[in-house]
Amino acid sequence: MLWLLQFCAARAAFATMFTAWSAVLPLLRSDWALSAWQAGMVQSAYHVGFLTSLFAVGFLSDRFGARRIYLLSGGAAAVSGLMFALFADGFASALLLYGLTGLCSGGSYTPGLAIVAQRMRERQGRALGYYLAAASLGYAIGLLIASAMIPFAGWRGAFLVTACCPLLGWLLGWRALRDVPNIVHALPDGHGDRSRLLEVVRNKPAMLSIWGYTFHAWELLGLWAWLPAFLAAAAVAGGAAGTQAASLGATLSALTYLAAVIGSVLGGSLSDRFGRTAVTLLMSVCSLACSFSFGWMIGLPMFLLVAVAVFYNLTGVADSSIHSTTLTELTDPRYLGAAYSLRSLLGFGAGAISPWVFGLVLDWGRTGSGLPDHLVWGLAWSTLGLGGLLGPLAVWRLRRMPEATKLASGKR
């Protein structure tokens, strides 16, 4: 358990760069004259980079070992984060450098999942829940750092301090993996990366799990990209100034991300006890209800918005660890890296598009149609729900398959 906590601490440190952009977005939109679609595009560039690395490192982990790839990509994440913090100075440079940061940051995620699954044979749902909860904690820490730095050093200072965390993550990861072997699963002669991928695609239960995760990622990554800006807009509507509103939006979003920490552990633990698909369906339906209602609440008191955001984060992230455990139980260990690669490509691909679509709806509602704020935000948040609707359908189909008895010792 001590090893798992140390490894999770490394994951939290790597994850801080994920929220660096959204934390200071209200200030950068003013300083750099960014439209909403440009702001969403930069966040999407991070996701595109992230998914590209996830797709690649899954195969690399199968071929060269998860431990080796984890340490190499972790070092690249530390360097790329500092480059973004030092040299981003406008839309084009931010698009390029934040995309590079995502490309390097994703390299430790998939190997980390494989290492946890390798080390924690018992109660995998809970163990993977802790690992994914660590990422949510890292998102909260990134927002808290940014909100603390904005009044004193502006958005550049927030970037710089946040960018130091991946270096800490690499050091913690290296220490945690000193006694962990670098395992490479051998394949039969003539089997390469293409055959690994084909084995996954032919595995219908695993593909249903992957599709469920894909639509889950559309909703969750859109939520994380736009929540600080939404709460900042709510603060402005309540009379707060620009810098104060941005800091408040980041701080309150960080508090809601702490609920996501609980959600990841809770979802994994409940699925160990009551079944993977049953808990996934419950949590996904709850988060979808939030997606379709949250934006319409912008005129409500801030404490109510934060309360809903806490519930939204908790239920939105609760099935992340369950999806990861489900895929582990449905996939041959020799092809697990490929399965995670394909899942990451589809899931983070959807998550890369959703913040951009969200921004397009905001721009359309404000400049093209001149709609009131509650209507604009309501429509924008509803795009996350529309994309997420297909997730529970895929999970329901998986639940009805005989292979679902492999999940959680037969609990489906």
C-alpha cells in the first residue's frame, strides 16, 4: 500500500499541467484577445498530444516494458512543461507548446496503469481508483497553485510554478520503481503491433468497454476544460472583477476536483463489491443529468453552483477507474498495452474535440445570436451530455454479454 501511495503521488505531480491552461483562461482571453473557439482549441491541442502519446506508448510498453517507457516519458514531460511556461506568448505558440506538453505528459499514464495492474493483483478496481484519483488530486493542486499565484505573479507565474511539478513527479516515480522489474510480455513469432491491435478489435466485449470510455471522456474532459471559466463567469455576474473572478473560479474548481479524488476511489471500490457495469451505469446517468442542467444554473447563488459541480465531478470521474479495470479483466495481458492505446486514441480524441465544440457554441451564442448568458452556457454544457449519451448504451450491451461474468468475480 505504501508503494501505491508513492506511485500515486508521482501521478498527481505529473497531472498538474493538465489544468494549467484552464486555470488562467479568463485572463489569457483578455490579454491575448482569444475567442472562445481559440481558447478551446489550445486545450484540445493538449488532448491531441496526450492521446497521440498514449496510443504510441501502449505499444512501446508491450515491446520494451512499462517501467522503461514510464521513466523516459516522465523526463520528457518535465522538460516540455517548463518550455510551455517560459515561451508561450500567444495563440500560435500556446497551441504548439501546450500540445507538446500534452504529447509528453501522456507518456506516463498508460505505462502507469499497466504497472499498477501488474503490482496490485488483489482489489484492482480500488488500486486503479487510487491511481486515477491521484490525477484528480493533481488537477486540483494545479488549480490551487494557479489561483494562489495569479494575484502576485499573473498567469506567467502560475504557469512557471505549476510546470515545476512534473519534475517532482519524475523523481517520485523513479524512486517508486527502483525495485519494480521491467516486464516484457513475449508474443508468438510473426506477431507485431498490427496483430496486437487486431486482437483487441476482434474482442467485442473489450471494444464495448472502450466505446463506453470514449463517450465518457467526451463529457469528462469537456467538464474539466471549461469549469474554471464557467465559475469565473458566474463570479463576474455576481460582481467580481476580472482577476479576482479568475482566481476565484480556479480555486472553486480545485475544490470540486477534490470530490473527483473521492469519486475515483469510490467508483472502483463500489465496482469491486457490486459489479463493474452496474456501478458504471449508475454514475454515468448521474453525470449526464448534470451535463444537461448545469449551464442553465449560472444565475443561481455561487454555493449552489459549487455544490452541483462537486456532484458533477464526483459522478463524472467515478467510472474512469471502473473502465480501466474492466478493460484489464477482458483483455489478454499480452495485448493490454495495445488495448489501452486504442482506448486512449478514441477517448482522448473525443475529449480533444469536446472543449472545442463547447467553445464554438459559446461564440455562436454570444456573437452570432446575442443570446442571454444562461441560454448560451446551457447549450454549451448540453453538448457534453449529447456526446456522453452513447456511453451507457455501450456499457448496457456489455452487461448483457456472457463475457461480463469475467468482471469483478462474476458480479458484472
